[in-house]
Amino acid sequence: MPYHLHFGEADPLRIRFALSPLWETHSAVRVLARPRRQGYHLPWLRRIRGAAQGLELAPLHLLMPLRGHSPDFLYPPPLGPAASFAEEIAAVRETDPALARDDFARALAETPGAAVSDAGRRMLDDPTATVRRLADLLQAAWEALIAPEWPRLRAVLEADVAYHSRRLAEGGLERLLGELHPGFDWEADRATLTVAHRGDHVRSLDGQGLVLMPSVFTWPDVVSGFDPPWQPTVVYPVRGIGGLWTEAPDRTPEALARLLGRARADVLCALDEPAGTTALAHRLGLAPSSVSAHLSVLREAGLLTSRRYGHQVLYERTPIGIALTAPGAAHD
């Protein structure tokens, strides 16, 4: 059965995109326990194998049933468009123990025997201590598995948001929802977004709008089903996941490198999608201060534009910049 999200008159005006490092951390932990999800992420899995072996993830995995409810409070819809992990995990630590216990009970009921296991009983008997322990485990997972890769992950997530924001501006809500995922079906006459999924969930947005959140580690699934008090949210697989972990080949034309200088030309050619200074520095192996200086010069020369997204400034090539980096645009 699918998800059905019913829009009211004001809800299309309150659609926003958001990113969540906490969600990526939770989803990465889930990938470790789900072999079918690992295909695109094998290079990452090889890199973090040793770090993952040092983590005690069993309590988190117990609350990740193959189907059905997982505790919303552990990875809720993000607080803002670009909340930090520190902000998100602080909110987890402040969860009402009564709400947490209800979430534990629902999740444990999805796996036969989980609620009466020793670990399950401890969770239900002392939800306050369990919330604290799970938050500590998510913090450790973030530091070991995600934080070292976050510049790369954030770059691809922000590029997805920039791309789909443009598509929304160009074609409106119907085109956007039709392109986000093959499982999306926008029924204009009923003002309803139907999302194909192994579950049954109906929710009226009631003026709260909808959060659209790209995710790296959620692939290949779409996730929704958040109940009140959480913001209605749909999590969908990010664009560009196929090349996420591969190193980009050197595509800087020699003539362009001679014209602009190698490092500056590399920065221009690396902007296939909008990106910020930190992500570019991580991708190119340059100091952020050097990348920032190159970006300023390229923008002043009319080859780039910039715009703010949350705490980040994203850079994007202008038509002239695109022309200079196009294959065959420069010849020796």
C-alpha cells in the first residue's frame, strides 16, 4: 500500500528542501545491516570497515525492522534547511522519555521476539537511559562513518537541491514531483501526492507544507510516514549517486589551464553542479582558502555566479563558464 499525502490550499506554498546529517548517519548504519543497499557504497564500505567494527550498533539495528515503523525521534525531519549534526543530536537527547518509549514499543513490535528480548526489555524499562545511549551511539557513528565524508556528501546533496529548485522554478510543482522519483504520482484533481511504498500511510498536510529531503544512503527507497508532531516529509534518493564514490578524471583542457592557471581551471571544471568552497576543496585536494580565492576571481571575471543556501554559498558556472569547460571548447 502506498503513502497518500493530501495537500491543502496553502501547502504548495510551503514546500521546502532540507538536508540532514543525522538522517544520513542513521541511514548509513542501516546500510551496514542491509546487503542489498550496499552496491553503490562499496568503496565507502571498504574505507570505513575498520571504524565500523569498533562501533556497537546492535541497539540501533534492533530498532530498524525490515518493514514497518522505526522511531521517528531518532532521525526526525530536519530542524531547518541546513541544520548541523550537533543541533540535530541535541534535539534527540532532549526527547520526552514517554514519547521515546512509545516509539520503542512500536518499532520492537515489528520484529518477532524483539520486545521480549533482553535488549528490548531494557529499552522499554528505562527509556531515559536508552535515549541517552542511542544518542551516544549515533554520535559515535557520525564521527566514525559520516563526518570524514561529509564535504563530499553535502556537495552532492546540495547539488540535488539546486537542480530541483531550478526545475520547480521552470515547471512548477507538478513537474518537480513527477521528476523526483518514479514512485511519485501527483494527482492534481485531488491535490494528493501518492508515493509507492511497502506500507500504508495517509496524512493531511493541514497547512504545514512538505519537506523534500534528498538522501545518499536511503537509496533505492523513498521514505515518508512521519506522524505528528513531526513535519510531513518525503526522503528520496539523491541524484548522482552512481558516481559519488568514484574519483573524477582530470577533465581540465590544457589550453584552459594555460589561460587561467591549472588550479583555477580545475576549480571551474569541477563545478558540474553547484558546490561550496569546502566541498570543492575536499574534491580537489586544495586548501579552502586557495579555493575561495580562485572562486572570487572566477566570479569577478563573469565565469561564475554565487547564491546563499543555508549557511553555505554555492557557486555555479555562468553560460560563459559552461562554454569554456565544454568538451572541445579549447584545443591545444
